[in-house]
Amino acid sequence: MPSYRTLARNHDFTALWVGATVAELGTRVSVFAMPLVAYLMTDSAFWAAIAEAAYLIGMVGMLLPAGVIADRRHRLRIMRFAHGSGTVLYASLAVAGVAGMLTLPHLLLVGFLAGVLNGLFVPAESSAIRSVVTAEELPTALSQQQARQHVAALLGGPLGGVLLGLSRWAPFAGNALAYATGWLLLARVRADLSAPASAPDRKQPLADLVAGLSYSWRQPFLRTLLLFSPAVNLAINALFFLALLRLVEAGFPAWQIGLAEAAIGGCGILGALVAPWLIERVPTGWLTILVAWSFVPLSIPLAFYTHPAVMALAASVGLFLNPAGNAGIAAYRMATVPPELIGRVQSSAQFVSMLTIPLAPALAGSLLAVADGTTAVLAVSGLIAAAALIPTLARSVRSIPRPAEWRLSEANEDKLDQTRASLRPEPTPLG
């Protein structure tokens, strides 16, 4: 199994990963700062929420078109365009802040456009990774992506708070610098990341837009994931939001809640580090099922004990396994989907899985409004169990073997296709 050290010798992946990591840390800083800056400008929680929603709406709304673009255009140029444009957008906020001309419409517009650019970047990066790493390296490469996300999530809030303490515009200046650095680092990628030759530039925009969803729906395993991922994202995010609301209501100080969230983020990083080991040893289907059920027993203590340490322990164990589940599923999907469809299949999967996340706070708040905290947590635990039944009952999930076996199956299928092509009679010219 390729290790992180082995993958570090892959020049193109390293350049791609470092460039994306720097930009993602900057993005986390700005996503943390934008709602707070909006609140400082308006003294309104509503506009603070709108500032965060603008980014999410832009990102989710762009994912499906971005999948088409990633499958039709040069992926490196797409990624550098996204980072270069992000540099200009965030720099505009910094310049306006220095000049004392920063306005709420400007902030909301940049938040929305930054989300659009991130939605554009993600499918292009997924397609690029499949082009610069081997099938054997995929689980480790995607686990490294998971580590990147957890590190950025862990550091983004504290760093954003420090910069915001200096001035309202400092987080955006920092993010402009991060995006510019990412743009420069991406220039070091040497691989040919142009669109696959088998992907003709068709003139059917709607068919292209839904091609990823259509392909996924025809594959039993991917169809199950389309049903499972939005359901489990809704339930688990509602659980975390419930736990956080109960801690706030119980009067625990912010520093204790912050320590709990830091412990959760740290376990996510550790989980990403061991993810390749788990992926290679546990059948991909059963690993998916294990991760799906892991939060059910962990959520029970949250129903009866309201304490930051309990939240940290429960969430940390769940997030320790989560990177392996995410990376295993993504590796299998990327290894088995035709190259000309990877961008659209990946973007459609992310689009569907993220649709329910904005509903999680509303679900948590509604449950607390009509029931006590214990009942609310147990109700969400029931939703998590119901979601976990989706992959558990699906034979298409249970039958997915370990990566070594599905890689061998894919290689045999390629050889069979080559044999069929060699046996096919050549057409006889007429005349």
C-alpha cells in the first residue's frame, strides 16, 4: 500500500495538494470571519446568517455546472482561474476595508462569488487527482485530502479570530495572499490535465448537466449513496448542532466548547492519517456500513449528559472513522467511473450530499422547541439509525470488496475489453 511518504514523491500530486491546502485554509478563515464582519457592520444575526448562506448557495449552485466544465476543459486552467479570481475578490474586500469603504452588499457579493469559485474548483481537483495518481495511490491521496480538510477546519477559526482582532479587513487580506500562493503553487503541476480525449464537446447542455446524476442512478452502489449521503448528513449535522445548543443553554463557557471542538478536529486528523490502513484492510462496502452506524451508539451519551467532554468524546470517535469511510467511497467511485465522467459524477455526489446540510440547524432548533433535550437527541439518533439502514440493506454496498480486489477486477475488465477489440474484424473497404 502506498504511504504518505511514497505519495510525497509524486511531484504533481504534492504541488496540487499543497496549493489547494493553502487556499482551503484561507477559505476557512474567511468563512469564519464573514458572518462576524456582517454582524459587526449591522448588529444583526440575520445578516450574519445571510453572509454564511451566500457562500453555501454559491458553492452548491455551481457544483453541477462545474462537473460539466471539469469534464470538458483543461482542469489545471480551471483550478488556477478559480484561485486567481479568488485572489482578486478577497483583495477587493481588503482594499475596501483599508479605505473605510467596505459595505454589506460588497461582502455578500464576494461571499456568493467565492462560493461559486469553490464549487468550480472542487470537481476539477477531483478529476485532476485521478490523472496524477495511480489506482493504488487513490485511497492514500484521498485520505490526505481528508486530513487537509480537518487541519483547515481546526486552524481556520482560531486564525480567523486572531486576524479579525487586528482589523475587519485582515482575514480577507490573508485569504487573498493564500489564494495567490495557491495559484503560484498550481503552476508547478507538470501533468497534462486537459479534458479526456473520449469526452467530445457536445452541444447538449442539459444532458451534460445531469449526466453525472444519470450515471450514478444507473449504478446500484452509487444510487444507494445518492439516497444515503443527504439523509446521514442531515441527521449527523443536526446531532452536532443539538449538542452545541444544549452546551450553550447549560451555560458552559466558550473556551470549554472551543476545546471540545479542537479535540474533535484533532481526532479527525488522526483518523485521516490511519484511513489508508483501514481502507486497505476492511472491505469498502462494510467500511461504509461501519461508519454509517458508528454515530448511533456514540449519540446515546449526548442524550443524557450535557458536558463538553462528553460531546468531545462522542464526536471524536465518530470523526476518527469518518475519513476512512469518505476516502474509501471516493476512491472506489473515482477508480470505477469512466474518466470522461469523473468530474460530473463527483460533483453530482457532492451536490446531493450537501443539499440537506442547511436544513440541519432548523431541524435541531425545531426539535428543541417541541421537546426536551434528551428526547430531541434520541429522535435524531433514530434518524441516524434509519439512514444507516440504507447502505446496510443494500447488497450493492455489502458486496464491494477491499481495494486490492476491486482494482484487480477493474484491471481484468480492461484486459477483456482490449481482447475483444483485438478480435473484432477490421471493416472491409468497399469499392
